[in-house]
Amino acid sequence: MSEQEKELGMPARAGRPAWQAVLSLAAFAALVGLVVGVAWDATRERIADNEARRVLAELSAVLPPALYDNEPHRDMILVSWPGDEQRQVWRARRDGRPVAAVLTSLAPDGYSGQIRLLVAVTTDGTILGVRVATHSETPGIGDAIEPRKSPWIGNFAGRSLTDPPEARWRLRKDGGDLDAISGATITSRAVVAATRRAVQYFRQHRDEIFAAPASGAANKPRD
Ligand SMILES: Cc1cc2nc3c(=O)[nH]c(=O)nc-3n(C[C@H](O)[C@H](O)[C@H](O)COP(=O)(O)O)c2cc1C
């Protein structure tokens, strides 16, 4: 008790050894740590689950669920494209046999930068569908690559490297067989080329793609 406290007539404080205070603090900290840890674990599982559902919804836009009986959103591998970072590929199987893959393809040459595509291809090289996952093309012009803005992106379904022949896999105005979105030639050209590259990559690497063990990573489409 301090002199000042004595002068003021304050009652003496019940003395508590310092080690007891330290112990209580440590116990409290441990309890808080435990609660945070349990909450974090539960949240992480929920986030992973939501993410898996979101990926599946994204894949379902190009991959008809009737085709497969595995969980393609969990059957993902990372593949290396020449001179590029790793890209995700999801595999669809039926009775354990490969039926299709969804490849990520990047078009660096969009009008406003990179366009990221999902390209679903059956094992025989037929395109099931193409969807633009991310882009920054101009609203009202290049954004017609989105299916809710125009049906153009649907033109790839059913095509392959023999339809049109590979050499004609370009826009009509570039000497090919494919239509451009009117007023958005640059965007269309970028998407056509990125789709062609994805199918070419698949033709070249199909067997390795299906043989590789799943990455086990979060399987989230990257931006
Ligand atoms: C403000 C502005 C935004 C544009 N945005 C796009 C776009 O998103 N994608 C695209 O291909 N062209 C875009 N263009 C048009 C291109 O500059 C180019 O004219 C066009 O791709 C040529 O297509 P066309 O031959 O079908 O007219 C834009 C032009 C302007 C002025």
C-alpha cells in the first residue's frame, strides 16, 4: 500500500501473488486461442465447401452433368503451358473412364486485357462448350462474349479441330470460317484463338491430363 493510499485512509488491497495473475492471463489466452482455432477450422471447411459448390456451378455451364459420375471440381490438375504459369484442368469421368476435360485458356490479347476462358472438350476433341470466366471487355461491345449478352459464345459447341479444319480456325475476315461479334473483332479474335489453343493443347496432352493424380488443391478457378 502506498503512502498516499494510507493518507487517504484507503483499505489495504488483498495481495495476490504475481504468478497467479500470470497464470490466469495465460489460461485466458489459451482459452481464446482454442475458441478462435475451433471457429477458424469450422469456417475454413465451410469456405472450402462453398468454393467447391461455386466451382461445380461454373464447370456445369460447359460440362453437362449427365456425362460424368465423378466429381470433376475435385478432380483437378495443374498443367504447364509453354512459357506460361500453371493452369487448371478439371477431369470428368464415367465408370472411371475419361469422358471430358475442362481447360483454362487465357487470351492475353483482348481489347481491354486478359480474357480467361473455360473450354470443355470431350476425349475425342469435340468442344462441349466455352464460357468466359473473367474479362474486362467494353460493356455493350466486347462483353457480348457473355452468354447473357449474346449467343455468340455458344457457336463453339460441337466444333473440333476438324470443324472447321485447323487452318480455318480464325475469323472470316482473317481468312477463316468463324464469325466475329459485330463491332468487337478484337475480342472475338482473341477468344477464337484462345479456344483453338485450348483444344490443340488437349489433343497434344490428353493422355497425361487423365493419367495425372489430382492436385488435391482447393480447385478454385483462378483469376
Ligand atoms: C470506347 C471503345 C471501346 C471499344 N471496345 C471494344 C471491345 O471491347 N472489343 C472490341 O473488339 N472492340 C472494341 N472497340 C472497337 C475496336 O476499336 C475496333 O474498332 C473493333 O474491334 C473493330 O471491329 P469491327 O471490325 O467489327 O468494327 C472499342 C472501341 C471504342 C471506341
